[in-house]
Amino acid sequence: MKNFKDFYEAVASVLQRKKLARRMSKMARMPAIKMKKKRAALRMRTPGKLALLARKKTIQSFRDKFYPTYGGMSLQQRVIVDNKIMQKYGKKIDKVSKKLLMKLKKTELERVKKARASVKLKMQEK
């Protein structure tokens, strides 16, 4: 059975990326998805999701460091840049993301407490 990580790290073509982007932008406006995101904010993330988040943040920091104009690039250029970064810095990204994972685990409890406190505050105002 495929897990979340298999789907997340699957290599997608340009057409697949565009199709996925259209679908996700449509889904983001759905009330059910909005509520699901609000409920998820009140729960602790699983270790797998934290690991993915750490990896995503690490890759983004490498993009910002070596390719500051990444956001302005075309989709094809970004695909090429992503491949270059993974080939050149893949092992370094793994090491840095493990360190970042430890920091995220420590801050996760604070994040959940803050989210729950804000919900309680909103409930008291009503």
C-alpha cells in the first residue's frame, strides 16, 4: 500500500503539476476542506508529516540560498532547478532536515497550545 510520502515525493510532469494545482485551488475554496484544515490545526502532527514539513522547509531554504529568483522562473525552469538541487545537495538536505525535525518536534506542542487557546478565546467572545 502506498503511503503519504510516496504520493508526496512522486515526480510529476508539467501537465500533471498544472492539473494538480487547478484541482487543489478549487478544493481549497470548499467549506469542508476549510473546516478540515481548522480541525487539523488543533491536533499534533504525526512524525511522518513533521518529517515532510522539515524536508520541505529545508529544500525551500536551499532554493532561496542558491536560486533567489526561483519564484519568478517558469515552471520548466523550476523543474530543472529542483532536479539540480536534489542531485547536488540531496544528502546535505537529508542531514539538515533531520536537525530541523528535532526543532519542529519541540515547537509542535507550543503551536497546538496556541491554536487551541485562540479557539477558546473566540468561543468566549461569542
